Amino acid sequence: MNIYLREMKASIKSLIIWAASISAIMVIWMAEFSAFANDASMMDMFDSFPEGMMRAFGFETFNITTLTGYTGLVFTYVVLILCIHAILKGNSVIAKEERDKTVEFTLVLPVKRGKIVLSKLAAAVTNCVLLIGYLYGFNLAISQKYLPDEKFMKFFGLLILGTFILQMVFVSIGVMLGCILKRYKKSGYIGASLIIGLYIISIMIDFSDKIEFLKYVTPFRYFAPTVIHNSMELNWVYIVISIGIIIASLATGFLTYRRRDLYI
């Protein structure tokens, strides 16, 4: 069977679970938003928060009584979920052969290792595209009752585009981890830990200007909702950095996988 189709068939159940989970979260958040939409008094409560906390959680930038502001505030956590999915999916499509003891079957197929990785990468990318595409449509659907304006549509479109780039960054890192790490059990833990570590760094930057230089280290700062909201565009410098990370990660993964011994 075609490797790509095999991977897509095997991922249907997990894709549905991820999509359903995110849908449930978005429904709950939008239900909460309905309680204080256009209620200016809500902002007075947040004004009493420390300045660092206001910046870290986006209260300084977003007016959460508006659809645009509330979406920018909560979408940070959606980005985190999607990035976790991306790095785990990128890792699992490679590591699963050794985990499930099917690597011998894969290697006897009349295809080169490079093509195997490419097919699995294509399946992982397709999963990410389907998930974020579904999220885009679902979010627009449940937002219609609040009459989204032109500003919201542009802002949300940029959020989705930036998040997609982040997905590609982390799915490529996940593939690289699956290719280079000989202990497949550790690759998933390392990937998840990397995501959490980078996310924590992105939050810490808001508490201290002394570590602002770390914004180039953590991809979560590249297309953060607050950054996009302030400029209403994607920064080309971060786009170039993201492309560089993707190319470097995939090149490392492809070259390593072609030569390393596989765990049977």
C-alpha cells in the first residue's frame, strides 16, 4: 500500500479526536465570551493586574470585550495545542515503525529511505493542514452571532497563517527528532518538553526586557497574537527564520535517517 495513504488512514481517528477536543474548547470559550461581550466594566478589573502579568497574558494589548480582542487572547492557547499536535505527529510518523515493530516490513518495500521519510512527512503536513483548516472554518462559524467585522477577518486570517507556519516548524522538528533519536520512546517526550520550554520562555520575555533577545529563540514569539494585532502583518524576518528552521530540521532528519541503524 502507498505509504502516504497508509499513514493517512492510520491517523483518521487521532485527527478526529484532536479536532473534537479543540472544537469543545472553542465552544466553551465562546460561551464565556457571550457573558461579557461589549461589557466595558470588565476591563476595569484587569487594569488592577500587575503590568508584567498584563503583558504576558495579553490584557495590555487586547480589549477582551470585543470579538477581535477575545480571540487574540484565547488563541494563544490554541496555538500551543496545534504546535503540540504538530511536533508529536511529525515525530510519531517516523518513530511508530520502530515502536510498533513494523520497521522490517517498511524497509523491504522497493523504496528508498528518503522516499519513506518524504511520504510520512507529507502525511504529517496533511494532518496539520486539515486540522487548522477545520479550526478556521469552525471558529468563523461560531463567531457569526457576534457579527465579525473586517478587522477581525484580517486579524484572524493572519493568525491562522502564522499558526500554520509554526505548525510546519514544529512538524519538521518532530520529524527530525524521530529520525535522529535511536530511542524512539524518548523522542516524543523530548518533543513535548521542547514545546513547553519554548512556550515558557515566550511568557518570561513579557516579564523582563533583559531577555527580550530570546524572542528570536522561541517560535512562539514569531507570530504571537499580540505581535500580529499591533502590526496587522506577519514579520518577514520571522518568516525567513522559520523557513531556515524547517529546512535545517528536515535536512538533518533526512540525512541521518538514511544512514542510521533502525531498532527492530
